Amino acid sequence: MIDRLLRKRSEDVCCTVEVSNTFESLHAHVRFDGGVTVEPGDEVLVHGAPVEVPYGETAYLRRRATIRRAGWLERQWTRATGDFEFMELCEFSFSERATL
């Protein structure tokens, strides 16, 4: 029973990596083939050399990725604590000017 709660499995999938370095957008997205999705607690490792995109360009690359699936217990813990970790990334200011 404990093994089932903690068990982790991995799967390899093909994906498309989109990296944009333009005035309008600086982003990187990974889209998995076959409708594969990631759930809370899962980890994704995209294989291949680091991607460097010159300013003003967008690149689309085909890569392989390994998804390490979270066990039931890890998934529940991530769902329960994820909002708190997100709040650490936010900065709130109620004054007219922010000071650092």
C-alpha cells in the first residue's frame, strides 16, 4: 500500500519546444505529442542542447522529453501546498510607490 502512494513512474514522449525572444514576447512553451498532459507534482526533463534564440526571432524545435509522474501522496501534497509557494513569488504594495 505504501509503495503505491510513493511510487513514481516515467514516460518518454516527443514534444515541440517553442522559444520566442521578441519585443512582444519572451517565452518558452513545451507541447507534448498525443495529448499528453502534466499534473501537479510531475517533473519534466526536455532532452537536447540548450536553446539560444537571437533577439527578434522565434524557434520551434522537436525534442524528446521524460515526464516523471508524481505518486498519489506527492500529487496531493503539491495540490495542498502549491498556492502557498505561488504567493512567495508575488509582491504586493499598497503605497503609491514601491521601494526595494
